Amino acid sequence: MKQLQVGDYVTRDGTDVHLVTYLTDDGTFGDFKCIREPSEKWTDVGDTESNISRRYTFLSYTDDFV
């Protein structure tokens, strides 16, 4: 699995897109800014969530959502 980096785009449920804006040195915890709302609307565009990194999956293609 890819080690997340600041600047990566990630998803939690496959319908949302978040931008990694901060990570701890070991990459286990970070801040994730919502770029596209999830279908369940648990966050809004522009909101930043602090969370454990393993809840997110790296998105390899950005053209579809940025």
C-alpha cells in the first residue's frame, strides 16, 4: 500500500475526495480537506478533518475530480 504524502488525493468511501494537507512524521495521522462531498454527506467541501491515515485510500488519477 502506498505511503500517503501531503498533496495526495484520497477517499474514504469511494464517493468523496480529500486532499492530504498535513501528516505526522510517521504518516499515521493527518489532516484531510474535503474536495468533493461524500454521498452520505458526513462532511462538506472545504471542511478539514483530522483523522488516522489508514481510513483513507490513495486516488491515483486526479483528472476526474480536480
